[in-house]
Amino acid sequence: MKLKDKKIVVVGLGRTGLAAAGFLHHQGARVLVSDTAGEKELGDAVGIVRGLGADIELGPHRTASFQNADLIVVSPGVSHTIAPIVQARERGIPVIGEIELASRFIEEPIIAVTGTNGKTTTTELIGSMLKNSGLKVFVGGNIGNPLIEYAAKKERTQIVVAEISSFQLDTTAAFRPRVCVLLNITADHLDRYPNFEAYTDSKIRIFKNQQAEDVAVLNGADPLVRAKTKQIKSQRLYFPTLGTDEQGAVLNGKRIILNLNKLKRIQSKIRFPHSAFRTQAYLDISKIRLRGRHNFENAAAASLAALAAGAKLEGIQNTLDRFKGLAHRLEHVATIKAVQYFNDSKATNVDGVAKALGCFSKPVLLIMGGRDEGADFRALEGLIRKHVKALIIMGEAAGLIRSALGQLKPTNVATSMKDAVSMAHRKAAPEDVVLLSPGCASFDWYNNYTERGDDFRRAVEEIKKKADGKF
């Protein structure tokens, strides 16, 4: 892909946009960055762009700038359907995202992980399994390290593992991962997509350019995933159940049973561990520190993807025995007077809340709320009746949640995270669980789910100090 002297507009100046601008500048492109935010809001990023010698336009996007471009690169936080981008595309100007741009400059095999929930945990598991098998790996994408940052580096690895969101898939064209993982598809981001079908179609784009020698790791227990992947060209590995003559992984108690004897090797420089495919093998998940069946399924999917990319069974088992889980994903924060407090701030949709509630047999005081993304909170009715002792709601979506679920259990509205945690603490009895699982985006009160989870953690730790007499 020749970029020298091309007029390229980068839309959005978050970390990804900034990294893309730097990469394009070093490739000799004439870069213009456009962001609707102001200079104060964007902070140091503005100075960095100017330091590159690139142009920058803040405030409303200027249509003329988009229509004079040779190429437009869209950050994942910016919708590819805004008017200036649509109009530029109508004039024949190519529009791609950072993932597509980066993939044009990456020769190493890419493992791409998508799905509504579980992407980050699965991506980290795969990366760890490959590293524990002696392979040199880059782990990034939507997980926090933009793929374009890897493309810009001179030092290369043997394989790239990338979490890919639906927003990133929307702006792919030739992107071809050698191994694709689709964990699940449930309603999410319906504030950005016109309907659920459009969101689903976005996820399926990950398989668009795969060929017969590539591998697709698919959730065989999800009817929608099966229906939407009937026409893909790649070899299919299913989890957590297998049909007749299917290959993949089965969850059986504390084991992942592997059936991969017919799998053809991918065309890469990485050798397959052939012995793993000649006969049935298994992995022990009795020591895994992740909560919930959904995380066992993530472990099965990760194991299949790692094996397809050259991991050894010993390396995979080592990861399953030692992986501690990630912050803000059913993270145990504290136990205070026999009440356990869990931070699940990453649960930004209804399905995430459902999976979290299913992990507990003890009464739950559930903290929900934030910015609604078109969720149907009524889908949680059965689980609320079964698991929840009291519901504490907050943020912009509080009214919607109260309307959908407030009649099922005692419900209170909190004015801050500290207020929500204090309410839950007062209502909790020994052996109860206090769970932050918002079911909403964080952008009403916070910049991201990490800030929200950290705020929850601080509030819990403050209560713990008081309980321990340290104040």
C-alpha cells in the first residue's frame, strides 16, 4: 500500500487515531487529523500531531477536507456513517479503519477474536498460551495496544493476536486473519447500529476474506453463530459442543476434550503440534481461576485458536493453571463481614449481566446503570427474580432500568458510585454478594469502564477500612 505524498484524513484523535497519524506521517503521507472535540478536551494529543507537522481541524468536520482526500482512516470511536464520510465514499474516496490499515503492513499470521462478550479474556488467554509454548507474540487491537503501533515497529514477532470490535470490522476491506474466533453474538451497541441484524452482519465480516486453509473457531452452541457462518470458506472448529463429524472442543466437567484429528495445517511458518491432532487429547480446567461457564467456554475457544497457530498442549495447560483473570471482569475486590464485593464494570450489555448473575448462588445486591445503548433490560427478568435481593440503579439509564425491572425487587436510585456502594453495604447480610454489573456503557459519568470499575473499587476499599477500624 503506497502512502507517500497521499492526502490522508484521520478521523478521531484518541489513542488509535494518534497512532495512525504517526504511522502515516512516517510513511510520507500528507496527514490531516479531524476531531469534533476541542483542543482542551484532547489535551497533549493536539501538540503531538502538530509536532509531526500534520494539519489538524477541531470542531465540526469540514466536508471539503474529506472530499479532497485520497484516503480516509476512521478511528473505531467514530461512526463510519457520519455525513462527511458517506459523502466522501460516494465520490469514490476509500474509507478504511486502523485495523485494515495496519493489516496491510503486517506479514505475520493474525489471530482475530470477536464476539459480544469475552473478547479480552479470550485474547489474553491465546496470547499467554502461545507465549508459554515458546512463541514470540504481540497482543493488541481493541485490547488497548492499537495494531497500527505494532505495524510501526521494526521488531517483529511470530504471530499477532488481536481483539477486534464490531466498530473496527465495519471499516475492513482486505483484512484476512489466518485464525478467527467468534465467541457469541447478543444485542449490543444498538444505539449505533440501525438494528440487531446490522450488528450481527458486522461481526460476520471477520470471515469475509478467509480461505480454505484458514481456521474459524465458532461457538457451536449459539444457533445464530451457526446460521450466520454457513457460507464461510475456512476450516471450522466448534466449541463447547460438537455435532456429528465436527472438530473442536467439548466441555465435559473439569475437562476440555479436543477432537482435531482431521484439521489441516494453516499455511504459515509456524509448525503444527501434529501429535495433538492424531488422536483425541484433553485439557484440565480444574485449577482455572475464572468464574462461570462462559469463561470455561472462552478457555475452550482460546485453546482451539492457540493450537491452530502452533501452541503446545503443555503451554496451553500452563496458562489454564495459572491465568488469574482480568480487572473489571467479575473481579473479586474484597470480603467485608462475610459479604463479597465483585467488580464487573466491563459488563456493558444485558448479556454480560446475565452471565455474571449466573455465577452466583448466594443473594446478590446488583448495581446497574450508565448510558443506555438500546438494551432490552426486560430480558433479565428471570435472573433478577432468581438471583437478586435488591437492585441499585444509577446514571442516565436509571429510569429505563426502573421501568423494566424495578417492580421485581426493592429498587433504589444512587446519585454516585460511592452512594451505590454505601446503599448495597447497608442492605447486605452475611453471605450476600454485592455486584457491580452495569449492563450499560460508562460514558455518562466516566471516560471508560476502567474508570467506573476503579471508582467502585475505591468505594469498597473505603468501607473495608472503616470495617477494619483503620479510619
